Amino acid sequence: MAKTEKRNVHKRTIVTKVAESTGNNQEYTRKVVDEFLSQIVSELANGNRLEFRGFGVFEPVMRKKKHARNPKTQEEVNCSPPIPLLGSEWERRCGNR
């Protein structure tokens, strides 16, 4: 399998592709994507486990807090991002990358 060059994919790119495939305009699609992501963050912040069958499971895990720095304000913040458990569809498409 040939190595492909990795690239950053931004939310705007996803919004454009979803808008094209669904026939909706980009403004509406952006609102839907923003709300979807907001709900994911909210549920994880409340300690809930998210399951997307065939894609993966996201669950907040208590672990040692890491210290990070906001690059714009230089303010130190504590963070501990959730650990994704990847599903069968992810494995089928991506393998062990």
C-alpha cells in the first residue's frame, strides 16, 4: 500500500462536502455541523459516553491532567481530552494507521 501524504481537513471542507452531497446550502449545513459538534462536547463534558455504531465510542476518562498553554493568550489551561475507541467502520477504512 502506497503512502499517501497527510493533509489537514478543516471544518469548512467537511461542511462543503456535506452540503454538496445532501443538496443543502453551506450556511444551513454549517449550522448543523456546529450544533452536532456542540452537542458532542456538551455530552462529554457531562461525563456521558457517546456511541456511534460502526464508527467508534467516545468516553471521558479520568486521567492525569495535562497542562497546556493557549497560544493566543499564553494562559495556562488544564486539559484531558477523551480517548476514542474506534469502531469497525473506522478499522475497515483506515486499518492500523
